[in-house]
Amino acid sequence: MEFNKAVVAFNNYLKSYQEKELTGKLLEPVKYMLSLGGKRLRPTILVWINQLYKGEINEALNAALAIELFHNFSLVHDDIMDEAPLRRGKTTVHQKWDTNTAILSGDAMLILVYQALENVCPEHLGKSIKLLNKSALNVCKGQQLDMDFESERLINIDQYINMIGQKTGDLLGASFALGALLANAPESDVEKLYEFGKKTGIAFQIQDDILDLYGDKAKVGKQIGGDIIANKKTFLWIRAFEKADSQMLDKLEKMEAEKNPEIKVRLATGLFNSLGVKADAEYKKQKLQNEAMGLLNNLDLNNPDREQIAGFVLKLLSRED
């Protein structure tokens, strides 16, 4: 199955699920959250990988639904913690309703995750739950680290990579691995695909960090330098503070304290260019990409399928939006 066909298969399944299962007051915010769209990379990857290994598509679709529900559950709660007014350009659940409703609907969404997994065959159920639980707990650990970093003055790149590996990489890794697991792929393939997805997820986040400051606003679809304005500790930000001497550190601290958004972004761009942190980010992204690609070589798939996976990831990590 080609990736685009997996996109259509999952979107059709999700639409049917929303119409049939998400009824009533409790689940209305869940239906709303799922209707906001997004790339739906994780569930589509699960279905796609499963089909490359000749799995049973209905089983994969249910597991993909579980992944998508968990991802959106985490976003609902993230938006509450961040006091975010918008998600994908639309009003967040806690703003559209209220915080208590958002918490409750998030709780319901987490229950729906395991309800979706009830449709996985008994042979795969235990391992599927174990794999998803591992990933889900790491997402929460990553969110805790992200919160901790807000109050910590200096974070190093290794700490940042560990955080995004848990918050972003693990769920992508689980999507690749679970698709293979459900198709009875060799255990070694499942493990390699988990690591492949995790490294891809970290590289994906570093690319996001680069695009936040250096992307084309028309393509990125959001304010350039938004992370800088919010003093968010991205790869670029952390690397700049790591490399700065005392004189440059003073300039960075003045930039950090700047209240005017346009001036702040302009200052950051100049300082980051002087320190060469964009090149450092691109180097790290490329290193992770190379490591991920190395994991594909010995998968129990034919060469065209391995090449299809490699091509997909290369396109994903070279995106401009």
C-alpha cells in the first residue's frame, strides 16, 4: 500500500467512527477536537507500515485510532497547561467550553484509546498495550521535562534531545512499531522501527525549531519567531547559550528581555547567525536522519518497500511547512 492510500483509508475510518460513536454531551468536545484535522501522521504511518508487512487492515485501523485518540488527548491537556487559545487555527477545547469540560473530555478520550484497542486480536493485544503504554508514559515524562525547563535557566542540548525524544519521538516510534507488530513482523523489526520512528521524531522537531525562525511565513502558516517571542527553549536557543562567550551572553540576555516582538526576532536572528546555531541544528538533524536510515537496511521487507519508507522520511524532514 502506498502512503497516500493509507491516508485515505484512515481518514475514512475516522470519519465513520466520529459519526457513529462520538455522540452525546460528554463526547461532543472529543468529536470537535478530532475534527480540527492536522497531518494525522502517526495513525497513517501505523496503517501504512502494517500493510507493507501484509497485516490485517481492520486491526491496524483500530490501533491507529487508538494512537490518534491518545495524541489528541495529550493535546487537549497540553492546551490547558499552556493556556493556549488556539489549536490548528481553531478555538481550543477549554476555551470553547471550559477547563472542567476539557479535562473530563480528555479523560474520556483516554478511555476511548483502550476501547479502540479492544478490537485488536487476542494474539496481539498484550504486546500492543505494553508498547502503547511505554510510549504514552514517555510522552508524559517528556511533557514534565518541558514544564521543568521553563523555570530552569540553562538547559543543554543533550537534555533537550532527551525531552523531545520522549515528548515527540516516542509516539512516532510506537506508530511505526505497532504497525509492524500487528502484522507479525519479526521482533527485531519492531524494535528497529521503534528506534527509527523515535529518531525521525526528534529530527522532525529540530526541523520545526529551524522553521520557526528561518521558515517562510507563507509556507509555515504561523508567525515567524513565535518560539523566540515566547522565550521557548528550542534547539537554536539552547545551542546559542551553550556557545556564547561572556560578551555574547550579555547580548543574548538583552534579546531575551526585549519586549518588542519584531525587535526581538531581529536580534535573535542576528545573534543566532553570528553563532552558527542554524548550521548546528541542521547537522544534528542530518545525523539523526542518517542513524534512522541505517536501521532500515536489515528490515524483513523487500528493497522497494524499504526505499518507500526512506523516501517518505526524507520528504518529511525536508518540508518547509
